Amino acid sequence: MQIRVRSGGHDYDGLSYVSEVLFVIVDLKNLRSITINAESNIAWVESGTLTGELYYRIAEKSKTLAFPTSVCPTIGVGGYFSGGGNSALLQKYDLAADNVIDARIIDVNGNILDRKSMGEDLFWANGGGGGASFGVILPRKVKLVIVPYPVTIFTLDRTLEQNATNLVHKWQYIAHKFPQELFIRVLDSNICVCSDPDFDPSLVVFRARVGNLSKPLIRIKPELGLPELYRKLILSCFATSLSMSGVKSSYTAYGGRAARLEIWGVPMLYFKAKSDYVKELILVTGWKKIWKKFYEEEAKTAQMIFSPYGGKMDEISKSSIPFPHRVGNITKSNTWCIGKKKEKKLPKGI
């Protein structure tokens, strides 16, 4: 009988709870302890912890510490770490799995092993190659990273009528070469749900987080039109992560410390998705073919996200962890479509 290990269930096609044979689910959702040592920049994080919880606990201890995890706050860190873990900090601090320095795992014989007792081969295999294949990982010891305070973010909306095609085409040439403090990703979606039948249905959103907004953006400022940005916020790294995820939140500060954060509810969406890696620059004609797909009936709720690689990702060996998608990849693309079924919102608070 197969054993499926689930930390959050945030995976493609329900891989953690679907099988053609009889199976048992080991659900780690109640293993959510987080221990932060801000002095040594170390944290122990149990596998059922959600990324939003990790953000919050780090922010309680420090406004200049962070960890390179997802912009989505509802992902279980167990599966996230096991698959490598992309984030808005990957150009500066690599993948989440690159920053895991120890772990405790239950092996097939029921033994609880740490990095020393499991050996380097097994520890290596758990970091990016799918950790559930080798045992049940309980907590991981991770290295926290230094971030500036404050962090600047911006969101810029452009339609095809506003020259989005040429802007995206130029973006792909330089996004993976930006200073490591600057991360700009592109979200392509359909906005034909608006009331105006003549409105162009394709929308491109540039969403970014940076440590210092002014200097790195000089080269693309004319094209981005920074004075006309839809949104520009100066936040802590924690609040920035939530803002980039699209979660509605209230964030206040008193005495330089986070005083209150409330998540008002995140809808549980059903969706189909796939990811890929862009190794060659996409021609303008290629982008136009992509936009054409968004006009199709089935693509009303579709979205494509392009996240640049480069930076540290080009400097780390492909064999450092079992995650080979490094140098040679310009961007990572995610294509997904939301289904019709939707659950009630999650309870207030994480």
C-alpha cells in the first residue's frame, strides 16, 4: 500500500492525495511549530507550517530578516521545500531548499534521523527532488536571510492597447540580468469580464519588489512609466510578501515593530496548472500568439506568470541540490486556469 505525505495540498493535480492504487495519507497539517532564533539567523520549521505563518513569526522577531518562500501565503512548507521552492528572493538568495541546513526525517523503519545520522546522500535527496519519496520529514532547520527595511514594491498594469507586447518583449531581455535586489515578474491575464464589450481583453501586470527602487530601474524607467504606477508601497519584507500575493491585509507599525496583521480570508480555489522553463527569448510574434489564446472561451480565467531567474540561480551548481533548472533558464512560466468550484474562505487569521 502506498503512503502519500501531505503538508498543505498545494500541488498540481492533487499529487499528494491521488493514486491509482490503495493508499494512506499522512497529513502533516497539525505539525506547525516555528522556532525563531533572530540572533543566529536560524529557524526550525515543521512541515505543516504555511508560508504565511513563517512570514509572520519571522516578522515578530525582526524587520530585517526573511526567508525565500512563496508569494502565496497558504502553501505548506513541507512540499514547498521538497520541490526546491521558488520565490521573489531567488535571484538574491537562491531557492528555499538551498537555505535548508538540517532536517529530521522518519525513515521506512520508523527511525528519526537528523542530517548527521541520515547521511549527506539522503539529506541531499530531500532538498529539491521530492522529499516524500524518502521518508516523512518533520521539521527543517533553515537559514534566515537579511533584507532591507523598508522594501519597495510596485504594480503596473498595461493592456495590449498600451503597448504591453513591446514592453514584455523588452522585459525578457533584462529581467534576469537586473541587480539581485530587484525582482520583476509578469502576470498575463484576461480582463474581458469587464462591462465594456470593446475593451481589449488582454492585460499584462508587472509586479516587483526591490530594496532600493530608484537606482536599478533607471534603465527601464521610460518604458515602465514609473510616475504613473498603479501602486507603489514602502513596506516591510513581510507585508510586501502578502501584498504581492494579493491577500487583503491590514498592517500597522508602532515603534518600528509589526503591531497587527490580519488575513481577512483567502478563497480556496480549484485550478489546473503547469509550469515550464523559458530557455530562449520569445519573439514578438510569439507573444502575439500567446495573447491570441486569451481570446478563447476556455481562457477566460487563465493566467500566465513569468518569473525571471538569473542572479544566484546562475551561480549555483545544478548538482548542489536535486534541482537542475538553474543556469540556462531565462524565466520560469506558470500557466493556470481557475475552475468553477470554489470553497468558502479560510477562517480569519493564519
